[in-house]
Amino acid sequence: MSTALMNTPDQAGKRRRGRAPRVASVILAGLAVTAGALYFTGMYGSWTEDAPPAQLCDGLVQRDDRDLQWLLGVREPSAADVITDRTSDEPRECDFSPRASGTGVRYEELDINVSRSAGSRDLLLELGRQQSDNAAFTVSPIGNGWRGVLHTDPGASRATVVMLCEGDEPSDLTVNLTGRPAGYEGKDPTDEQRARLARLTSRIAVRAAQQAGCKAPHGDTIDTVADPIPSPVDNTEPEAVPSGKATGTCEGVPAPTLETRADPLAPIEDCVVIGKAGKPASRLAAYYGPFVRDGYAATYKRGDSGRFSGPAGGADGVYWASAKCPAQGGTAFFTSETLYTGDGHTSPDPDLQQSALQRFAERSAKAHGCEAPVFSE
């Protein structure tokens, strides 16, 4: 073999040593090009700095939560999008408002509120359901195994989930999520918006319960939620369910009604009763768990100091009943109220109101695992 085609050990070593600097130069040049590209595309800062936290609001929310991103119209909200963070207080609060307009923004602000039963105040206010004599202030169940309800309208969308904590002395934790649209467009939220809001609320409730040491049952993944109780559109009254035909929250009520789906875990149930004039005349309501106190207070505003002195009673368009309900965290509270229309309250119908209250309360209490309700004589 020709020596021209062979390398001595010294020659081979020289070739290897000569190649190494050239390879290193190529690698360094490539890194320089990559760094330059990252710099000019705005990624250099995030590449070199510490990665942003995966969670926000003291761990209540994941930055990569698809429902959070979809509702706000932004990709992975950051700490700069949190305008209020009082998660160390009671109740815990955290509010989002994206700095820049996103794509397909559904809500320009999302507000989280987490309350323990011992310090709960204004739960109905957080839910936008504080007016007990207004037919427009009604809720529908989240369902899917969750103790939750929705109250949505063009001005705001609200979802509430109650986590009933296990223990010798039952307590609860309530999470409310409120979404406020960028402008008042006069449009109700879509079915997808309502489902995503409920789903995000359920995930926040699970994390809040874990952080609080509250062992509570979880529901299933929320794909759909019940339709809301129909409300007037363009001053046209919605079509009522004929008397005796209701199958949801108004089942058994002896009058035409407006209803939503009944759910055995819903902490609030509503039913609107239609009067002889074909318009809403009264509303039936059931309150469970942490909402009993607020429901009592909201209804109490219409009465004198002696009106709610017993487990059942009523007069002048306001009637109530109650039931022992350990399965839902205590006592259940049921009401029938005439409605405020702007010119005063609708005319009372004692016979209809009391019979409707009895049918409504008996159905709801039984479904919720309560004892038989107590009614006035």
C-alpha cells in the first residue's frame, strides 16, 4: 500500500487537533445565530430569565388552564394580569384583567372569591342573586355531581360551587367566579361560555379545598350545564310550562311556571310562578348549606322583626317553610314571594302561594335528602 494513502500516528493526531477548533467555531457561530434570533423575536428575555410561575392567585389557578385562557382570550395569563390578589385574607379574592386585548375575549375581567362558612358574608350578592323578589334574579344548577349554580345575564356571568367538608362538625367552603364582558352587548352568554365558567370554578374549588384541608367530594368533568330559567326578551314574556306539566324545579306546582332542571345537590333552586294575567306573579326558592342564612336575610328585608319567629309562617305575599337537612349541612329554607315590578309588588294569592310552596318544598327537600318540611298551619 502506498505511503501517500497512509497517515502516521503524528499526522492523524494533527488532523484531529486541526478539526476540533473548526467544529467548535461552527457550534459557537450557530449559538450566536440562535441567540440573535431569540433576541430579535422577543424570546431572549424569557429564555434567559427565570420561568414564570405555573400557578397564579396563590395556587388557585393554573396559567395553562385552557378554560381560563379561552374566557380571557389570552395565552397563559401572567402575574401582571392579576389586578387584585388578597388571597391571604378572608374571604380570599383574586381578580384578572388582561393587560392587552386578546383574541376572542369573552370577559375582560374574572373575579375569584373563596369563603369559609364561618366568615361568609353576602354570598347571594357575589352570585348576583341578592334580590329575592325579582324574577330575573334566578339560578340554574351546574349539575354533574357538583354543589353549584349559575346566574348569567348580559351584564355578568357568575358560577358558585360549594365544597361540603367532611368532619365531626360539618363546614363548607364556597367559591364564586364572576366574569364581566368587555362591553354591554345585550347578549346572554353562550352555552359554551357557561359550561367553561362552571368547569373553571369547579377546578378552583378543588384547589381551594385542598389548600384549606377540606375533604369534600368532587363531581365529574363538566361538559354541559342546565339551561337557565327563561327571562323576557325584547319585553316579550317567555312561554310558560303549563300547569302540572313541569318536570324540573317547578314539578308539582299547580300553576303555569318557568323552570330549570332540578338537581339534588344544587344549593339554591328557583321556580317562577305565572299568575292569572299571564305574567310572573311569585317566586319559589329553596336554600341549602351556606345560602340558608343569606336567603333568610334577603327575604327578611320585606318583613317586620317578628315575621320569621318560627320554622314556618307567612302573610302579605311572603311565606316560608323549613326542614332539617344534615345531608346538605344543616337546615333548608323555602320561600314563596310576590314579585317587585317597579310599581310595587304583585298582588298576593295566599292559597296559590301556600299550595305551590308546599309542593315545591316537599319535592326539593326529598331530592336533597332532607326531612319532611314544616309548614304553617
